[in-house]
Amino acid sequence: MNTTHLDFLMRITRAIALEPNARATIGIIYKDYKKQQNDGITISDDNYDISYEKMEEIEETIIEIFKEYMWQECGLNSTWCVQAWHYGFDEPNYYDGDVYVVDQEDGTYDVVRRYLQREEDECESVEGGFKSKEEAMRFVEEKLA
């Protein structure tokens, strides 16, 4: 465990516990954490009085909580005529290129990117024909995150 991970866990925990609108705060923290990971920032955690096993346990718990915030139901309204779920911390139906899982109402689910600025072909198919919503969501989490 390095301080990047420790800082991430502590900030996420505080956001969930203290923020009335934790979703936006968690999104900002997560983007910062991923950037630090990509930049290769790793600092020893020798100064922290917590066992590695305990940190792993905390991290697993936080990640489970974190996953709950990643998906937001957004369909069956004036914007979507079918059931849809938005992936990410941004507000649904707000940014071009955001990813959605869409119920095709034929027993299958598709993964699409939505481009609100386009007048036609607003949704671009990424992958289709998933047999369950969970399977489509797993695809997004593993391949597009």
C-alpha cells in the first residue's frame, strides 16, 4: 500500500461519510487518484500505523461502495424512451461520449456512447447483444473504464 492508495481511501471515506452530495466529490477524488496512478506516484507507507491486511480490507470495502456510485439509472423519461444506466460520476445526459447501458426491450442490452451535440445518430453503439444488464455493465467496467 502506498500513500496514493491510502490518501484515496481516506478521501473517499470522508466524502461518503460527510458530503451530502458525495457522488460529485467521489468522482473528483477518483479522477485525481487515477491520474496519480498513471503518473507512477508511489510513496512508502512506513509512517502509517495500520497493517497492510487491514488496508486491503478497507480498500475492498471502499471499492464495493464506490461501484455503487458508478452506475446511475437514467432511462424511461423525456430523454430516454427505454431503460438506461449511465456509467461514471458525471451527471447523465450532460457530456458527449459518456457510456450507457441500454435495455433494448428484446431481452438484450447494448453499450452505447451518447453524443448530445449531434443532431442525428446521437447514440453510437460500442457493443451489443448482452444477455443481461450485469453482463453489459461488467463489459463497461472491464473494457471501457
